[in-house]
Amino acid sequence: MPESTTNRSDPAVPMVQVRSLTTVLGGKVIFDSLDLEIARGSISAIMGPSGTGKTTLLKHITGQLHGDSGTVLVDGQDVARLGREDLFRLRERVGYLFQNSALLSDYDVFENVAFPLRAHTKLPEDLIRNIVLMKLQAVGLRGASRLMPSELSGGMARRVALARAIVFDPMLILYDEPFVGLDPIALNQVLKLIRTLNRELGITSVLVAHEFAAIREVADVVHLIAGGKRVASGTPSELARGDSPWTAQFFGGALEGPVPFQYPAPPLADDFGFEEQRA
């Protein structure tokens, strides 16, 4: 029996296993034999400098992209080897919170949350209604079910998107920059929701984010990726105290380090023609 079948739903097997993943896009190496694991039931953060492939990694987990080599296993299944129907079944068990919430502007809050149920099931209307209201209650917005997206604050929109992400009771939720643009009150609400949903529903959460202060409040483990590799892993406190050049620059805010301030360029004198003037 193949590994992808025997490992499924085994508590001892990580929810996500990235093994020697190499990905090249547009001639640029995004991942260079990347290895990373996400434990079941954990809240794990993926952090790193801009452009290092954090959102791209989420796309590998959902099967939107495949690497040039290596494997990505989700619940013991090799995502790249799944057929269309099996991939769709896996995606139904994975919730995704988009960076901009991605609410449908012509639908009210209720219909935004109901949309996946209407698109992928044949459930009766009364059951859809009960499920949607329960999910909205979980994020504190049952009373806002008939508001339009244009009437929502940024924090409310993020919470509606979260209600939609859990409508199928997923085993895994992927958060792409969930804290961007939130005021302190909304940020605290979203942090509380992530913790509560993870604990009460027994799900696994993966967050891509840059806000280390928020990550320290919610994440069990942080994986720092840079240069196509995982350069550090640990609890937020461990990484904050880390003395590697990567952790010192990324979490300490140093201007210079492994990530240079200056984008590669020829010598400044060449651009201004100083050599020609001296000749």
C-alpha cells in the first residue's frame, strides 16, 4: 500500500511535509531543496524577506503549483500526484484566507459564506442556512449576515472570509497575510479567532505574515525561509533570541545582513561615466 494512503490522518504524521522541494519560475530559483514540516494541530508561521516564495509555498500545498523536483505531502498525500477529483476532495478539506479577503462584491455576507456550499454540494436550503449562520456566529458576525461587503470594515471583511474558509470544517487553514491593514482592535479579534478555531476545531493553521509582534501572540512555531531554503525554525521566542545572521537581520531589523540593502548593480562610477571623463 502506498505511503500516501497509510499515513492519512495518522496523528504522528505531520499535516504538511515538504521534502527537497525545488521550484524554478521564470528562470528564478524560488525553492532550492526546501525541507519543512507542519505538525498537526499546530499554528505555524511562514516568514521571510519579501519575494522568497511564502505565498508560492501555499500554492504548492493546495496543488495550484508543482515543483520541478521534490514532494509536498498534505495529510500523507503527494499533492502533485493526485488526480483531478482527488485534488478537489483534498481542497475541500483545506480552508484558504486570501490576503485581500476576496469577498464577492455583489453578494451579501450570508451569500459569500454560502457560496462554497452552493457551488460544491447539493445540500437543502435549510441546512445551508443553519451551517452559514453557525459559521458567522463563530466569528461574531451572525448579526451582519445581510450586510454587503462595501458596508464592512477591514476587520469584519477578514472575519467573513474566515467564516467562509471554515464552512467545510477543514483539517487545515492557510492564511495569506491575515493581519495586513488591520487596526489594533481588529487585529486582536483576528488573533483571538485563529487561536480559538485552532483549539476548538482541532485544525492545523499555517500563516504567512510579516508582523512578528502578531506572530509572537499566536504561533507555536515559526519557519524562516530565505534564499530558497529554510534557514531557521523554532518558537517565536527562540527565533527572537537567535544569533544567526538571518534571525538577527529579519527579527532584529538590521539594515545589512544576508539580505543586502542595495539591489545588485554595476559600480556607481560606471553609471555616471566617471571612467570616460578621466580618460
